[in-house]
Amino acid sequence: MSEILIAASFVIVAILYSAVGQAGGTGYIAVMGLAGFAPNAIKSTALTLNILVAAIGCFQFYRIGLLTWRSCYPFAILGVPFSLLGGAMNLPAAIYQPVVGTLLLIAALQMARSARSAKLRDQEAAREPPFLRSLLTGGVIGFGSGITGVGGGIFLAPLILMFAWAETRQAAAISAMFNLMNSAAALMGVWATMPAFPPQLPTWLVIVGIGAVLGSWFGIRHLPASALRVLLSLLLIMAGVRMIIIPYL
């Protein structure tokens, strides 16, 4: 893949994922995998880009009052340390990518099924996620996100919506904060293994940051709940398929 094509792909990933509160980790991994980057470089780069995009999303959600401490911190209590632990571990791409891809496709199916009833589901959703289940969910997803280099929000948002722990936009806000905290913790774990960063990373940070500002603004201000769920479902499908087929290309 040419440098221009990689950069353009990253911008598109940042815009689409940030519109639903995601950081785009699976998208960056897919692009870099297709471009032939080494697994260690893919993991460290995806986490770095995740941190920037998630931070922009958190700022946007906080400004409109959707990001609260109570809705986020239970997921982080175990999510952050387990993400740090997972970040220090390395698995071959041929193992972790098909597993992650399959889980993403399962989540996509659930999202697609719930899109038509998004408004009703949001009305019936809990005001705050249950503490104990949030604690355990954060730990499991955090460990998986650390191993794979994915922020974890791409798994967390479908679960929150499936169990009606929060309404659609608040779920996006929670997943954005989860992505930020877990990506930062996982990158600390990766740093201990002396990761290799591509020389193009500063350029990628700039263009991904621009994409995140545009995507998060559009998603928060203009997309209805049903559209957010449909877009999230499509992103899950694309990310899942790419993760599964990359090891065989």
C-alpha cells in the first residue's frame, strides 16, 4: 500500500469510528496488516492513534454532558490494570486476529437487530451501568484489548447496548473513555517490551486527529440513535471480516 493510501484510509477510519464513540483500533490494525507492517509495530501504533482519537471523543462528549464519572469508573477499576497486563503480552497475528474478528461479527449481528428499536431501547435503558457487572466486564475486555492493541470500546459499546445499561449516546461516551484509559494502560505495557514505531507516526497522528474532530462532531450532533447503531454494526462487520482474512492474505 502507498503512503497516501494508508493515510487516506486512516482518515476514513477515524471519521467513521469516532462518529460512534470508537477510537478505530481495529481499523488501523486492518490497514497496517494489509500494508505488511510487523505485528509489534501494528500494536503500538494502533494504541497510540487510539489514545488521540479517544481523547478527542471524550472532550466532545464531556462538553454536552454525556460523560460522567459514575458511568465510566466501574469499567476502569479492573479494565486498566488488566489492559496493562495484556499490553505486555504478544500473540501471533494468526491467533488473535481470527478470534477478535469472530467476536466482532457476533457483536455486529446484535447491533443490527437492535437498530430498529433504538428509541424504545434507549427509553428503557438504565440510568447508570450496574457496578459489579461493569467491574467484571471491564476486566475481561481490558485484558483482551491489551493483547490485541484494540482500545476495547468496540467490544464494550455493543455489550452496554445489548444489556440496556445505558442509552445509545451515553454508551458511545462510555466506550470513548474506556478506549482512552485502556489504550493508555496497554501502551504502557507495550512500552516495556521496547516497541517499534513507524517513522510515519507523527503524520498519522495529525491526520487522524483531524478525522476524529470531524467524525465525533457529526456523530454527536447529527446522527440519531438508530443511525448510530447501524453505523456501529457496519463498522463491526468490516472490522471483523478484515481481522479474520488478514492472516490469510
